[in-house]
Amino acid sequence: MKRVYNFSAGPSMLPLEVLEKAQAELLCYGDCGMSVMEMSHRTPEFEAILNDAEAALRKLLDVPQNYKILFLQGGASTQFASVPLNLLSEHKCADYIVSGQFSKKAYLEAKKYGDIAIAASSAGATPTFSTVPETKRSDFRPDADYVHMCFNNTIYGTKFHYIPDTGNIPLVADMSSCIISEPIDVSKFALIYAGAQKNVAPAGLTLVIVREDLVGNARPDTPAMLDYKEMVENNSMYNTPPCFAIYMAKLVFEWILSIGGLEEMKRRNEKKASLLYDYLDNQSYYTAPVDKKCRSMMNVVFVTGDAELDKKFAKEASAAGLKNLKGHRSVGGMRASIYNAMPYEGVEALVAFMKKFASENPKLDA
């Protein structure tokens, strides 16, 4: 069966080259006589996979030596609790920038553990969360233990076009939907976390990159599975980690390094996003309801303005091999997630379909 273009917000497409390598190694990894899926995490073979994955990610993002890299379970949403449990150490207060559904969920979870305030929010934008808040250092309480943000908002198609200035307050970022899509200065953040199912690997793996001085300060009642110190001391293997997802992440990291690293990845992603946004900006059938200065390079949201036409679009696009274009229920319309593995040809096919659909489905009020 012919492969489709999967525009899902996650789990998303994986690079074809990576899938083919995994396929070749599926029954027998190296000369160990078994699949990675059957392999004990305590074997030398898996230890090498884990160490290679960490080394490749450290090289890819140029992660400073004073940062630990963890390969964890539970999805990024588990970090909504892990972050306050580990970082609410001195003043028991933190500030949150709310720019979408996931940062709001993180804020609500953190409120269970301390004095948590919303420092800035774009909930009042029209449409809701169609931009990101502009912040300045004075927006954050000087005694905050950390500031939390979501760097790219999958549902609403927005991305921060700047890194908030928090001074000496540690900055925490959920980068689930934009990690390894372009170069970032890791040193600007105290902690980065990301669910893997968008740009990195199959669902089930969460990456955490945390500065060493923030490890070891968890409150006493923190569950061991959520304690960064436990995970650092056990090399992410306090219990059985998501072995196959870590192996796939390693292959993805190595693939990006092989094509020229994150500079090349950014070039490819910008080219794809420009093709789609340029079309949206030069026609009147579809609307992209997002502030242009903070458009996401990963998630492109657009609507026809007619809920029935939107439904028809998603159905006919799926039949044409353009899968999972239905927008999130809180936004409606369509959402094209064009993560790293989406080829340029997939976006070309989407734009061609959009043109055809518009010509065949004139609006009644047009």
C-alpha cells in the first residue's frame, strides 16, 4: 500500500530513512540475535543505544556539559507535575506564561504544589490564543523559583518569536512540538522537556534536558519516578525505560546529523512552512487566524469560515491521501502539522488540494 502524507499533530510521521533502517534491524539488532523490542534494558547492547542517543542529542543541540539529558516515560504532561515537584525549592512560587491549552494545563497542575501565578496570557486574544504574550522582566516575581512557558502551541499554531527575559529566574520550556526542528540556545533555558511523538520518536518517550544545579531539590514526597535526581543517578533507568522509542530517537538524531544538523533541518522546515503560508496569504478562500509575527513553523492552522466546508475538506483530503488535517475541537477548521519528517512534496500536495477544493466548492456568500 502506498504511504500517505500524515499531517497529524502527533504521533506524527517519521523519516522514511529511519523507518527503513529500523525495519532492517527489527528482527535482529546487530549480532545480539533479538529485536530491540525484546532486549533487556540492562544489557550492554541497550546501554550502548541509550548512550549513543544521548551523545547524538547532545551534539545536535550543542547541550552544555552542565546539563543532564533524561529519557523518561509518561509523556510531556507528566512533566506538568515533575517540574513543580523538583523546582519549587526555595520560595515555593513560580510564574507561568499561558499561551495555549497545554501551558494552561501545566499551570493548573502546578497550582497543586505551590504559589503559582499567571504572569502573562494570550487567552483574551481574538481568536483565543491566536498570538503569544509579550513579556518583560518586570512581569515576573523576583522570588519566583522558575518561569514556565510552552514554546510552540500545537493546537493554536503559534510559536514564541523571542525567548522571555527572566533574568536570574530559571526558565522552563515545554518544546514538545518544536524540539530539534531548528537550532536553539539550550543555555538560555534551565530546563527543556518534550514529548517525543512529534519530531523525535514514537509515542511513549519524553526528553528532559535539565541544568545540574536544579537536580536534587525535589520535595520529600516526590514520587521516585518523578524525581530528576533518581533518574540522573540511574541513567534514566530507575525502571524499564521506553526502549524501542529511545532506539528510534537515536536513529532520528543520527539522521538529522547526517543531513547537516539543525541548520539544514531549519532550512527544510522554513521552506515547507513558507510554501503553505505564502499560499494562505495570497488567496481569500481560507483564513489563517494567527498573528503573523508568531506563526508556528510546525503547526499551520487555517479555516474556511464554514464548519460544514471544513468537515468536507478534512474528509476529502483524507480520501486523497492527506491524512489527519482536521483541526483541534477548540479551534475547528484544519491544522497541518508539518514536522521534520514531512517532505516538501507533502506540502506541495496539500497546497494543490487546497486550490482544487476551493475551485470546486465556492462559498455561498462569495
